[in-house]
Amino acid sequence: MTFASPITVVRHPNCNVNDHGVYKPQTTGFSGKSNNLANNWGDFDNDGDLDLMVTSDILRTRYFKNQGNGSFANPVSLGKAGAAGISNGDYDNDGDLDIYINGIDSARALFSNGASTNGNAWINLKCVGMASGKSALGAMVMIKATIKGTSVWQMREINAQNSFMSQNDLRVHFGLGDAKSSKPL
């Protein structure tokens, strides 16, 4: 399933964005009052920007596509109401983040993402710990790539708990957009 989304931007108050060390008010479609239970950040379209999935026990799970300019597109609804946790990982090893929604009865679902066909580059890395344990929990991975002509740094941390009642794949995933190469550190 490709998580397509309209271009119209939804805005609500109560979110601040770090603009070179100065926090400025910003509005998003997920920062207002709501009945959200879990959030899960990942680059679901491999364009180099972190997108967001939000679950709710009374609303359907919503996908917010990061527009790359500090705003998010109108949410696309997935699955059924009654979701609790959400996790991501490339379960089919095709280069994009798939999602599993945990919830009651028919709200539980596995969504296979079709973004690997959009032509954007990606990399999945499996870190192996030595002294700290084989899962490399707490390890941070940074990568630098030129995306749309701009040098971009991305960072991921390997965690055992990523969202309410959920754990993501322990591999780190980076969407690289139109980058031809990257430099992991």
C-alpha cells in the first residue's frame, strides 16, 4: 500500500519548531487536543523527511506526510478505529517501512507499504552491539546525503520502546530521496 496524501496543509496550534536554536510556534495537524494514543515517526516515503503515524482508540490511524518545509499534508486515514500501538519496520525487505497497528479486534492490521516503487533511495542498517548487548540499544547512527541538491544530516537511535505498546524494527532505516550516495558515521 502506498501512503499517498493530498497537498493541502492542516494547521493547529501548540507546537514549537527549533529554528536554529530559537523555538518558534508552528501548527500541525496533530498538535491540537485529541484522543491520540500512539505516534510513530519514520520516513514512510523515503524522501529524507520523517513522516508521522498517529493512532487513536476512537479515530482511525492517521498518516501525516512531511512536506519537507515544516508542514504536514492532510492526514490519510488507515485501518479502523480502536487502534492502540503502532510499529514500523521493513518486514518484506523491499526498502520501505511497513506498519503494524495493534488494537482491539479488527483494528489490528499489517500494512505493506509500496513506497519502494517511487524511485527514492534508502538504506537499512543493522547495528550489532559488543559490550552493550547484541541489539545495540542506545546506539545512534548518523548519515549524510545530498537530497534535492541540499546536504542533509539524518540521525536515528536504536530503542527497545518506540511507541505505546509497540516496538519498531531494530534496524535503522533512512530514506534518501534522490541521493546517489551517502556517508554513514
